[in-house]
Amino acid sequence: MTVDRPPEHGHVRPAVALGLTTAGFVALLIFGLGMTSLYLDEDVLAVPGLGQAPGITGTIFATGGFALCVGVGTRHPHPSYWLAAVTTLVVALAYPLGVWFGAVTSGADVAAATKAAGGVLTSWFGLVVAASALICSWSAVALVRTSARRPRWPWENPDDE
């Protein structure tokens, strides 16, 4: 049997919280953008002829910004929930930057790339990107800060022996 040790950072290590919440961020981002696109009956990138590269690059930039902020921020023994606000700002700016970079490197002119990035930044899609980052980064901080233990059945209590 394993013995419960007093946690250094709570019962979830920062690396585990980073992995779980980064995967959750990507899933929530893709789901949120897809559902928003379906609901509004609009494309995420409304500029014709860009292809998929700008969206993929935007997601990579946003995920990198998320992982960097959460990875650095949750290393502290008692991370602050302000990390969620900082991460949200970084991701909200990294996604359009990635869209712009992806559009330019895939052959679009600078004006079309800027229109696509600005369109994401100032639309409901930008809000979805920011909300995904806020939810997942807050979750990462909560996972690292908590000192909760897994649920136990009454017969699992080591003090009864």
C-alpha cells in the first residue's frame, strides 16, 4: 500500500496539472470555436482563400502561450489565481498573432493576414479563445493549490487499524 505523504504543492503536481489543463484547453478551444462557428453561421477566419494553416498556427501559438504561462506560474508553492488573468491575456493575443503569422507564411498578403487576425481578435471567436484560456488556467491553479485527497471508503481509513 502507498502511504499518503504531505504534499509539496497539494496533491496534484504542477507538471500533471499542466498536462491535464493544456489538453483540456486545446479540446475546449476547438470545441468552442466550432460551436460558435456553427451557431453564428460564420467562418472563424472570414477572409477567403487562407486555407487551414492560419487556424492551425493560431492554435499552436495559443497553446504555447497557455503552456508557458501555466507551466511557469504553477511552479510556485502557492500560485495565485491572477495567473488565470495573465494567461488569458497572453492567449487572447497569441491566437491572432499565430493566425497572422500562419497566413503570411502560407502565402497570403499582409493585408489579408491582418484582416483575419483582427477579425478573430474583435469577434465572438476571440471571446471563445479568451474564455477557454481563463477556464483552463484557473483549473490549473486550483489543481495545484488544492490539498484535497481522493475519496475513500470507510474501510480504507488507515487510522482504524
